[in-house]
Amino acid sequence: MKNLNRVHLNGLRALEAAGRLGSLQRAADELGVSPGAVSQQIIKTERQLGTTVLERTPRGFEPTQSGRLLLARLFAGFRELDTAVEAAAGQTETTLTISVAPLFASKWLVPRLSRFRKLHPDIRVRLEATTELADPDRSDIDLALRIGTGNWPRVRVEFLLPQEVFPVCAPELAAQLSTPADLARLPIVRDTNSNLSWDQWLRPFGLSETMLAAGDTFTDAGLCLEAAIAGQGVMLAWQTLALDAIRSGLLVAPFRERIRSEFGYFLITSATRREAKKVSQFREWLKSEIAASEEGMETAIK
Amino acid sequence: MKNLNRVHLNGLRALEAAGRLGSLQRAADELGVSPGAVSQQIIKTERQLGTTVLERTPRGFEPTQSGRLLLARLFAGFRELDTAVEAAAGQTETTLTISVAPLFASKWLVPRLSRFRKLHPDIRVRLEATTELADPDRSDIDLALRIGTGNWPRVRVEFLLPQEVFPVCAPELAAQLSTPADLARLPIVRDTNSNLSWDQWLRPFGLSETMLAAGDTFTDAGLCLEAAIAGQGVMLAWQTLALDAIRSGLLVAPFRERIRSEFGYFLITSATRREAKKVSQFREWLKSEIAASEEGMETAIK
DNA sequence: TTCTTCATATAGTTTTTCTATATCGCGGGG
DNA sequence: CCCCGCGATATAGAAAAACTATATGAAGAA
């Protein structure tokens, strides 16, 4: 791209516009400057190129023989840039990019997204499912949905709902559970990566994790959920993970009690960027969806 | 092209270079500025686009998902511009554009050009054969060769050789001519557009145009020449027009006497532009060619 | 730790670009 | 014929942008 160093890009654009439109005035209108500015740019650029591109006629100018080829190429190049910018800028208006943990995406967000699409058909959602928290100031994401304590620096953090944990299991196993103490008789499926502990839930009942049986362990809560559905044991789950499985009857929550973990769900947006309309629209939808979800939770657990 | 108004072209270029090269330092090298300048351009452009194109990583940055498409398009666009500039600038160095009258081109210049090509194989000659004098400051021509009095404003004018007129005719007719007075017995072919007059040539012999016979007239000296070669009459010709025909025996000049017309051959170049090497090379070749031509004239006439 | 390597923030300067005028050349209309 | 208007260009001053040279900060390497 070194050849572009010998000319000024704005001069090339002035040249192209003038050559295409055939008049300084029209070129100036397109570029949003005065005709004099265009004239200066053209003269300078022709000097930089070492050739005359526009032959001056009494009533204006028209391209020289050798200039035609250059102008055609300039046109092609600038058109390419123009559509690139148009697409990029258009995308920022119509595409909502959300960073979200894969499990939350698949178990809760994605099944509900079709309703958002119906509500805002002009917004295209792009999910970026990653385990690390993306910085909305330093990436192209418009917002992130994350579980955590809410202490993230340099971003705008908005609390959505607390994470509440409770045991779930397949219906067949649930029949054997009438009190929390019965949990000791059943295998437990555990997520080794989780930082939730059974103690939190058991303590109010005067129980502790040491009384629980061993069971399969997995490195991913999603796998745990599959195992629980398959009847391999009881799992300590939380709302967004288990709700849909409970509703469809694949799982049951044998006990009403839900305990708040130290974590919560948060909506993360840029602290510096002005909030786009698409973001506030999504937030609104998200909150209503969460409310509906919580309501559904109450009735699902009975 | 209106979309390009919302961003700065140089910013797009900085973005493209940084995205392609993966580092501010390398981008800065390509653009010929400091890394800080590139950083500023990128930040500003991303703000203008409303999206993050380059995701900052601990060791630099790399394109975001949505940025890749933009970068690819920017690359295509700038590459187009780059090759356009390269071709245009390269052409100015290697292509010599000459404006010349069609008749002079076909009867004198073109038959000799192959020797120039042999002498300077790297220069491509482009002849623009037009009847109007092109302005070397306002068109893409590097030089013009014109017949005239030498009074052209705002250009650099260099005298090459005087136009000298003399009668020519087919060999069969020449046999009937031993003195200028014999011309009265033969038909004369005339160019109605010419401003040369037989009187100029006849006066030294005490003769005048009134004594000449009528004959065919044409609107173009080239057609006259063809008529003379075909034996339709005697023509008042000049060196560059008739030399090659005389040498090849198609025509003869029955009299040694040549009379200078009021016109001459001139080399016209820009008065303001610095002279390119290719131009001086052409001038040098042209002068040697003219000298050889004049010498050939002497021997051809005998 | 400390060093190095990046990117970014900041301040001030330099350069460019722009606007607003005046000028010039040409052609059409009175 | 002269004058007017149109369109391009020159010029001067003002405005804006870009650049350099720093400092800062964050993260990996020694």
C-alpha cells in the first residue's frame, strides 16, 4: 500500500468525485465542502501524481484520455470503501452483539430470543458465547450478561436477579425425597468447576455436605444437568439452568426452598459509550422475560 | 459515496493497516507516521463507525468478529486505490504523451519513432493526433509538436526547423519540367486549407501564381500528396510531408530551390512544470532525427 | 520483583484544510 | 458590441486536523 503515501486520500476522493460528477460544485456538494476546497485538492493531487487527470474546458472540465482509467479505478476503490463503511455503520445500528456464557445462552437465553426477535424484528442478535468476560469498551459487544458478584471495574453494571440454588433430580428419584435429610440416600452429581456448595443450601436444615453420598462429577454444569435428567443423581441447580427442564417435566425440584448464592446475574454495558436504542430495548425485554421466568419458577416448583 | 463523509479516510487507512499488520508500530511504519498517530486515528475512526473493530489484547490487538468483514472490504478498497495510483504514477514516468498534427504524425514522426523506441525501450510513446493545439499545462500531454509562427502564450516554445516549400510531382510529370516556367503547362493540386502560397516560391523566378493552371483541390494536404503521387499534378509541398515519398521514388522535387514559409516547426512544453527526463530524451532524439532528415533532404533533391 | 513491550492519554506544535473573497476566461443575451 | 453570469482558480486568514514527543498503564518475561 506504499503507493498511497505519495498522494492524499482526500485529494483522490476529490478527484474522483469531480471526475465522476463533472463539476466542482457538484463534487463539493457530495463532499460537503466548498468548491474552492475541491479545486485546491484536485490541483494538489494532480501535482502529486505528476499528471493531469482532468482537462479544463471553457465550461468546466472532463477527464483526459489517461485520466479515465485512473478515475475508473478510483471509483471502484472508493465504492468498495463506501459499501464497507455503510455495512459497518449499518450493522452497528441493527445488530445487537451480546456476550454471554455458553451455558446460560443455551439453557435460558436462546429459547427465549425468538420472542425478542418478534418484538423487534429490525434488530439482528449476534450471540458471542464465551467464558471470559468481554469488555464492552474494548470489543464490539454491545452488552454482556454475566454471573458474578457485580464487582467489575470500568463498566456499567446492572443487577438483574440473584442466583438461587436448589436441588433438582429426575422425577423417579424425587419420589424417594420427602425431607432434605433424604438427600443422603441418593447419589449426587457435581460440577467440579462450580463454586456453589451444597452447604449453603443444607445449612438451614441443620445438615452439611459431609452427609451426602458421592456421585459422578463433571467439569461443566451442562453435563451435570444432562446427568441429572438421565437420573444419575441429584444436582444443585439454579433457576436459569433448570427452569425449562422442570417445566417440561424432565426434572423436578423436590423442595420449595431456594437459597441465594453469593452471585447474581448482571447486565454489563459500556460505562463510557452512549447507550444505543437497541441496548435499552433489549434490557427492557430482558427484564420482562426475567420477571416471567421468576413467576414460572414459582409455579413450576409448586 | 455519501457514507464516506461520516469517517475520515486516513482513519480508515490506519484501521486497515493496523488490522492487517497486527501492530501499531508496523502500521505506523507503512503509513510513515508515529505509532501514537495511528492509535489516535483508530480510536477516532472506531468512534465514528460506532463499533469496535480491533479488540485489544494484552500483546496488541486483533480484529473483532464483525471487524473482520470490514477490514477485508477496506483492504480490497485500498488495494484498488493503491494500484490505481501506482499505475497512474508509473505511467507518468514511462509514458510520453505527444500531441501532434495527424499529417505530421503519419508522414514524418511515426515512420521514425521505431528508432526512438530502440534508443529508449523503457519509454512508451502515446501519440495524441489532434488538430488543435493542446495546452501542456492543462492536459496530460508532455509535449506538443506544432507548425506555426512560434507565438504561443503561456508555454515553453522551442524552434526546431523552418518550414521550406518546394514543388513536387510524380516522376513522369517531372520529365516535362526543366525550368520553373514549365510549371504553367502542368496541372496543380491544391490544399484549400493551406495558407501556403505558390507566389512565395515563384516570385524569385519572376513568376506568379496567376500563370499556373487550375487543377484538383483538396481539403487536406495528405490528400494532395496522394494526388501528386498518383500523377494528378504538381503540389507545393514541404520537407516533413514529402521527404519519405521522395526518398522512396514516389515523388520527385524537380527544382533545388526551397523557400522558407512564414511558419516553422516548434517543440512546445510546459512553461511551469519541471521537465521530465523522458521529455529531454525525446527532444534530443528529435533534434538528431531532424538533422538527419535535413541531410537526407539535400541528397534527395540532388 | 523489575524490565520490556505494547497501546493509549496528553499537550503543544505543525500542517493541512477550509471558507470567503477576488480574479480570470469564456460564452450568451441584451 | 458590451456586459453579465458561470465556472474554475488564486489568495489570505481562520479553523481543524494530524503529528510528535512525552508520560502512563497494563501485562508478560526474565
